[in-house]
Amino acid sequence: MGWPKDAYGNMIIAPSHGHYNEHGKFKGFLLTCSGNQTTILDHKIEQQVYVNEGYFWACSGNMGDYAEFSVVDKDDVMGLFDTYGLEVGVDVLELGKFVESQYIDPNGSPLQRLTSPTEACVCSGLYMRTKYENVGDRTAYIGVTYLWLEE
């Protein structure tokens, strides 16, 4: 009979908890977010990946602080800059937003899991963007970990 397989041909070992094959990677980042400003981290994807889920936590911060997670094109990888009148090196095209306005508890947010019903394809040359909007005087810290599957 054999093991069941997903759409990519990987064996599904524990369907209730997703599947993680030898090409699954966890990539984490820590951001220090100074008061009264926006902090952005863009991580360039070097080879096509499929984003499955992620985790984040926050420490300190202010009432009204929020985080957002998206995929952006900064280098016209998708060839859409002319269509929208954008300029490489100046503009950023947001292609998809996984989380919009995730408000942060100013006393700290414990580890939170963010999941997607399917793996989202992110092409080589695009960026995984983490944005933290700090609306008060206190410095905040946010830890972010993405899970993606490489081909």
C-alpha cells in the first residue's frame, strides 16, 4: 500500500501536524524596534521556497504596536515595475501579505504560531518582509521564525 504522499511527492508521516521532509528549513530573525518608528527586515530568498507557517514572539513594546508579514519585490523580479510606474532601488511592490496588523501585547506576546492552509510559493529573488510599527517610546523586540520547504 505505501505511505500517503502530498502534492509534491513527499511522504505524509503525521497528517495532523503537517509534513516536514529533508528540505524543510526554519529561518529565524530577531529585530530591535526603536520607539516611534517603523522597523523593516527584508530577507532575500535565494532559491524558490514554499512558505508553510511561522512563529513569532514579542517582548516589551507599546499599546498599539503591530507587526506585519509579507512578500515583496524590490528588484523587479516579477517584471511588474513598469506596469505600476515603479523604480528599482526606490520602490517596493508588495505581492502578498500573510499577516496584516497583528497587534502586540505591550507586556509581551508569547510564542504564536501562524499557519497557512497550503504552502505559498515564493520565487527566488523576492523578499520575506517583517515589519514592526512602534507607536510609543519603549523599544520592542520581536523574534520571527519562518518554516519553508526548498525544492
